[in-house]
Amino acid sequence: MPDPAYLFLYLVIGAAAGLTGGLLGVGGGLIIVPALVLAFTHQGFAPVVLTQMALGTSLATILFTSLSAVKAHHAHKAVRWELVRAIAPGLVIGTLAGAVVAHLLQGRTLQLAIGVFATLMGLRMFTGWQFRSQDKEATPLPGRKGLAAGGGIIGVASAIFGIGGGSMTVPWLNHHGVRMQEAVATSSACGIAIAVAGAIGFFSTGTQAAQMPPATLGYLYLPALIAISLTSMTTAQLGAKLAHRLPAATLKKVFGVLLIVVGSHFIFGLH
């Protein structure tokens, strides 16, 4: 078992990820992955595996938060299940492939990729830039092959960045004319496919890795997985309630700045 201080830290990470996800509609992976990389570094885990552990553990926790979110969205009949069925095969294949790519990449390369992605997401949140202008006519949805191909791209990226894919799935669906509420709900359901495939992929590839610490299943670090899942599911519901009371636009700008700082640290500060 890890030091109790680290268990408490994992609980805090889960609480922050769930609260932010419920409040701002961003995936918890944007918080979980950078926080776990820093935590695992301080715990003295081998640099060659700690970034992959952060990615795999993050994806596994997203399963529980996605299930909770989908239950609420389904009750409001907001999930476009026909789109989920079309996108899911690509998501699964892409996420499994992405887990293999992440396993083969060096930890520092992955950290640079995470840093660039976090910085870009931070800039997007700070500026409020949208993939499609509200007054621009939507592009029609592609056919099943196009949806599956798009899911494949999102799946690969989700595995490499350790996220549930919402930051890509939501604007992609909205660009194709899916209402924002339905895009968010459908993205949550897609997150289940990403999380399951990601957990399987990082478990499988992690069994081939050396220098793994105790309490791991492949690249999944169980103490962090359990603690983050426990608190994130609870605070996600709180965040969703607070979203109707707090100034979301201002909070998104603050969180955007935080992501830019974190991303810059990963690009320039980690070795």
C-alpha cells in the first residue's frame, strides 16, 4: 500500500476531476493525467513506466464517471444511441491501438504530447473558440464508415492523452449539427467504450513492462484507480448542480489558464 498521504492525494485528484467535469463539462483526464504523472514521479516510480501508468489509470477511472453521467443523460433522453453504436467500433479499435502506441513511446515523448494537448485545450477554453460558428450551417453527419473512422481517430488520441474523448467528440458531433446537449450526452456514452478499451489495452501492454511498482494490473495502478473513482463520481454530481449557479464562462477562463500553465510545465519543466 502507498503512503496514506498519497492515498489522500488520489482522493483529492478524483474530487477535483469530478467537480471540474460536472461544472465545466471537461473530461477528468485533463486533470487526472498531469496530477498522476507528478504524484508518481514524487513516489519514485520508474520514469520508463509512470506516464503510461497515469494514462491507463486515468482511462479506467473514466469508466465509472461516464456510467454515472450516461445514466443522468439517458433519463433526459439526450443520448443518440444510434450514433454511439456507429462510432463505438472505431473508438474501441482506435483506443486499443493508441494503448499500444503509448506503450512503445518513451515517457518523455508522451509527456510532451500531453503538454501540447493540455496547452491547446487551455487556449480553447480561455478564448471560447468553437469548432463551428453558431451561425454557420452544419456539415451533415457522415455515414457509418465515416463515423467509425472518426471514432478511430478519437480513440487513438484518447489513449495517448488518457482522456475520455469529450474534448474531441463533442465539437466533432456539434460541427455535424448534433445539438450541444445531445453531443455532450452522446460523448459521455462514447466515453464508456473508450474507458473499457483503454483499460484492457493498458492492462495488456503493461503486463509486458518491467520496473512496475506493487498493486498494479498492467499499467493500472489500483490504489489511485479506486480512490479517484470513489470521489470523482460524487463530486461530478455536485459540479453539475453548481454549474447552474456559478459563472461558467469565468471559471472556464480560469481553468484554461491552469491548463496552459500545466501544459507548459510538461513541455518545458519535466525531465
